[in-house]
Amino acid sequence: MVVMLTEYFIFVLLILLVLAALSVFIFEDLLYVIIIFAGYSTIMSLVWQQLNSPDIAITEAAVGIGISIILITVVAKVGRRPT
């Protein structure tokens, strides 16, 4: 039962990853795209954690947070809409 629940949870996370990757093409606002990217990174770190790779999960979370902060700073300087 526990193995089935873990596999189901990973399957749901992978579906969310695909939806997040496809939703990047829908939005034109760059801030929304960055928020989706941060969610993608968070979900991916949960997937790594479920696959018993905590070192990769921590790295994914740290890099995702760092890049998201840098990208939000750039969007604040440049603007939210692409030209």
C-alpha cells in the first residue's frame, strides 16, 4: 500500500511538472513565468526527495530560489512585459 501511494504521488508530481512547463507558453507577463519556474523547481525538488536523493533535492531547491530571486530583480529593472 505504501509503495502504491508513493508511486501515485510521484505520478501526480510529474503531471504537475508537465503542466508547469506547458503553462510557460500561455503567459506573456514575465513575473508570472518566473513564479511558474519557481513552482517547477519546488516540485522538482519534491520529486528528487521522493526518489531518495536528498542531496540533489536540496541543490535543486537552493538553485531554484537563487535563480528566481535574480530573475525577479531583472524583471523589476526591465519591466514585466516583453517588447
